[in-house]
Amino acid sequence: MKYSRIAGTGSYLPKKVVTNEELAQKVDTTDEWIVSRTGISSRHVSSPEETSSYMGYHAGLHALEAAGLSANDLDMIIVATTTPDKGLPNTACLLQERLGITNIPAFDITVACAGFVYALSVADQYIRGGMMKTILVVGVDVLTAVTNWDDRSTCVLFGDGAGAIILQADDKPGILSTHLHADGRQKDSLYIPTWLPGQRKEEELSYIHMDGREVFRFAVKALGQVVEEALAANHMSQTDIDWFIPHQANLRIITALAEKLKLSLDKVVITVDRHANTSAASVPLALDEAVRDGRIQRGQTLLLEAIGGGFVWGAALIIY
Ligand code: ACO
């Protein structure tokens, strides 16, 4: 078995939906401003029970069901999250316990909004290397728990959710390639101060801090480059892409990239209008939506990309 392929997808969205109009009653903003600058109309917001392990568990169950597998078939669990339930144990362990299984490796990776693409890449290497056959890969975040609801420049941007895939060994591709990058010099453009109470400066709150214009500028440039890198590595061009599944941070970033790629928006999966930016969940949530509504079909070529605080970014080319 030379390759890994997506055997099933799943997702979970919190029950509570918050519209732009509701936000406009709390901070000085309008539906018109939010829609025109971001493309976002509403977002799902977690209850205290809807933690990362809870949402990841439900997304994982749906992915297992879609793959026709049970939790006992898993060899490994990887959870991409920046908002773990606890400092320890890691979220993948808590998810494993919810699944009622033991004795398989379970770990988190913290790569902000790029977490799912990074986790997919790690899982792909384990399967290609022959060490594992079936891996649950989850992207999940509850960014609304680290959102300052009094800051109109950030609180309109984020939502919560989870997306999951089952990656399985196969003779045919599968994941064609993954491409990962990071640039720690940009650490001040998008960050959450330390979680550790003993290390926190008195005046610092553990909320997302963001230089929106810098994030926007860097995202369009870096994502454009990594997408070209992925296509070149596979001797493909834009015309080979059936579906572009970008990180869902801002419709303007997505549109700028689609234009750069000369891709019609009909070929782009867009959920940012209803989900806002769900960080590590954004790409697998969009993937699952388009698989379940029948847009994405077996054998089609998918291009995934994401970028997050670090900056960290990456892309993946996949035959579904
Ligand atoms: N409602 C009304 N006005 C607002 C709001 C709001 N919610 N937020 C900011 N403004 C005001 C600002 O105060 C500013 O007013 P001023 O000119 O009087 O100072 C004005 O709108 C313009 O602000 P800008 O920050 O210049 O607005 P911009 O057009 O850059 O849009 C935005 C801001 C939407 C954040 C944009 O920069 C962006 O999308 N950047 C990318 C950031 C992103 O996607 N972050 C998500 C996390 S990172 C990731 O996932 C990659």
C-alpha cells in the first residue's frame, strides 16, 4: 500500500447560531460592514459542554460511519487544535476515551488555522511509511472562547466547529502531496498570549490579538505561493482542479486567491458566510459539507490550503 486516501468525512457544528445583527446589538458594528469586509453573515458558538473533544468526537463518529468503520479499526488519532479542553491530557486522548478505545497513539498538534493541513500531512507520512493503516484526523477549535466580545475588530470573525476524516492505506492515491511552511518572525501579527496564569503579564488577557491588514496581505501572498508549489510538484495546472477548498477566514482572501488561480467561484467550496473562521476546523468542515451534498465525487482532484498565526501555512493536493 503506497498511498493514503480519504475513506470518510464528518463534521460537527454547535447548536447555537449568532447572526451579525445579534453582534451589532453588542458592539459598534453593522451587518453591512461585516458582510462587505469578510463575507460572514453568521457563526456557530459553542456551549460550555461543546468542547474541542466533544465536537471532535462527534465529527469523528460521522467520519467513521461514512468510512464504514468502527473506532476499533483506528491505529492512531491526531487532533489539530489551538483550543484544547485542558492543559493536559491532550484533546486526542480525551477524544479516544469518548470513543471507548485504548492503546493507540493519540496526540494534538497546535498549528492554529493551518492545523488540519499539518495533521493531514503527518497522518499521510505514517501511512506511506507503512507504520499505520487507519488514522482519524480531526480539526477542531472553539475560538469564540478566546475571543474578546468587546473588540469589534476580532469578535465578528470567528466561529466554532469540528471536521474530521478517516485516512486509510490504499494502493491508489489518495493524498498526492502536502506542502508545509512557517515563518516565526510574524509571531506578533496574530497571537493569543500565554495560557499559563503564572507567566501572564497582569494586563494581558488571553484573547486573540490580530493585525488584520498584515494577516490579509501575508495570507494572499503565502497561500498563492504554496498553491502554485503544490500544483508544480504534481505537474498540474489550475485546470486540473475540480474543487478548491480554502481556509475560510475571509471571503475577500478566498476571492483574491481564486482570481490568482483563475478558478471560477463555482469550483470553490465556501462556508465562511455561515461558519465564519473556525480555525483548524474550517477546511475539513467545508470538505465534509461538499462531500455530503454531492458536489465532491470520488476520483475528483481537490486542492486544500490554510494559514494561521505563526505564521504557519500549507496546501494539499488530493484525489478524493
Ligand atoms: N464594524 C465596523 N467597523 C469596524 C469593525 C467592525 N466589526 N472592525 C473594524 N472596524 C473599523 C476600524 O476601526 C477602522 O476604522 P477607522 O478607519 O476609523 O480606524 C475601519 O473599520 C477599517 O478597519 P480595517 O482594519 O482597516 O479594515 P479592513 O478593511 O482591513 O478589514 C478585516 C478588517 C476584516 C479584519 C481584514 O483586515 C481582514 O479580514 N484581515 C484578515 C484577518 C483574518 O482573516 N483573520 C482571521 C484569523 S487569521 C487566519 O485565519 C489567517
